[in-house]
Amino acid sequence: MDVELTVEESSALQKALRSYTSELRMEIADTDNAEFRRGLRHEREVLEGVIAKLDDAASTSAHLDEEGRVVVRIVSVWLR
């Protein structure tokens, strides 16, 4: 399955991810349980990687929609 996001959609997704990772930072700081904190840190790192990929894809994408807007294509999505 391919998922195509316009720049506007990609931007909104990145904004939501950045907001959530910011909240994760606060949660990590407030968490006493070391195991839970490790899990939150890992989640934050994974999401920061997604943000970086979306940033890179948007800046280098040659795909355009019908209205000439840059489109970010998410080629593979793995679901558990």
C-alpha cells in the first residue's frame, strides 16, 4: 500500500509528531520507573527519525499532485 501526503498533510503530521515528542520529553523527565523511561526514550527516538525522514522527503520529492503541490510518498507501512 502506498500512502501519499501533500506538503500540507506532511507538515501537519510533522507538527503533531513534534508536539507529541515534546510531551514525551516531559513525561521522560517525570517518570521514576527506569524501564518505562527507556521505552519512552526509544519511542521518542523512533518518532524523531520519522520526522527527519518526512523533512528530507518533502525537500527532495519530485512528485506533484494535480494542483502542482509537492507530494511525499510513504512507500511501505508495516503494521503489527
